[in-house]
Amino acid sequence: MELIRLDSSSETSLAMVALEVTTTLRMRLGIEMITSIQGPLTADMRVLPPGQLRVHVRVPSSGIEATLVFVDVNDKRELSQIQNIGSYRSGPLKMHDLQTLPLRKIRNELRRIIDDMQAKGDLAQALGSVGTAEDPSSAGPGRREVVTDEFLLQVADSYSHLDGTPGAIQLLQDRFGYSPTYMRQLVARARKAGFLAPTTSGKKNSQLTPKAKKLLLQAEQQNEGTANGDSN
């Protein structure tokens, strides 16, 4: 791992922590897909907003390469975007390959690398809050026993934030821990419950309805009121 200083015209001195996954590290930790990790830093080792970890991966089974962007959300390390998707082999990239991107295995590899960094004291603080955030554990693909309106509202809110993002269902799968098929069913149920705007033939629609926005605002105000009450 190395700390690379970057030129900056601002008053903030920038640095980039860069971990290249070497053959030795790959064999020792059983890493198959992650090739590098990067994160922006200030000179005093504080992560610049928005505190991202950029994880470059290559998937041998499909030939996909991509950059996964992780952020810290309420002390949990969440996947927010999948960027620079392509194929490092000859031939076109198939939609089926994208749909089967092994996000769970990639997260497990990332967790092993970060745990190893922390155990060695090897610039672990350079990853900032997103590096030390908890990796949400999931029991694997399955079905939720009770699907409440509150849960469907969470699904709708998360889906709306991924508006236009390629592989949105896969990102939801990574966050909630369910299979892609079940996540599509949950999105459909959230739409049926009136939290997502209707779709038209051949077009997706991730816009929240006025009903959903009102309920989210009420929940936010309620949380703020509870927090203010606790501080008094």
C-alpha cells in the first residue's frame, strides 16, 4: 500500500491512499476479484467528503471489470454506485453477466482486506469512516417474513436514489440482502402501495409519489423531534 500526494490548487493538501492487491496478498487472503482500493484523503489523514472508497474489480468468470463506490451511511459501508463497467476480454459484454455481478463475494473480499489492514495497523485510518464502518451482514438471498408499508417505503426511497444508475436492482440486492428476483417483486409492491410513480410500457420510473415524500418527511421530522428530546 502506498500514500500518494496529489497537487492541489486549493488550501487543502490532497493525498490518495492506494492499495494494489499483489499476488502475495491475493494468495494469503484468498482474493479473486479485487485488484485495487483507492480513497481520497487530506494531508492529516481525514477523508474528504463524500468519503468514498473506490474498489476496482475484475471478475474472472464473466470478464467484467468495474469500479464499485462505497460510502459511509449511518456507520454502515454501503455500495452507492457501479462505474466504468466493461469487459477486459475480447467480445461484447452481455446483460446476463452484469446481472450476475457477485456483489456479496466482492464485499467479503473487501472486508478481508480491510480487516487485514486494521490488524497490521497499515494505514487503516487512511480509509476514514467508510473503511471502519460496519459491513451490513445478511443471511443470504431469501424472503422477508413480514413486508410492512414502512419497509416498502424504505425500498422505494432507496430505489429513487438510484435513479438512472445501471444495475439498480443489484445495488438494492447488496443493501437489503435479497435475491434480484425478490428485490424486483419488492419494488413492484412498493409501486403498488403508492410509493413509486406508475411505469409506462418499456420505461422504468423511480420517482417517489407525493404520498411517499410526505411520509418520508413526517418520519424525518419525527426523528429530529426524538433527537432534540434526547438532547434536552
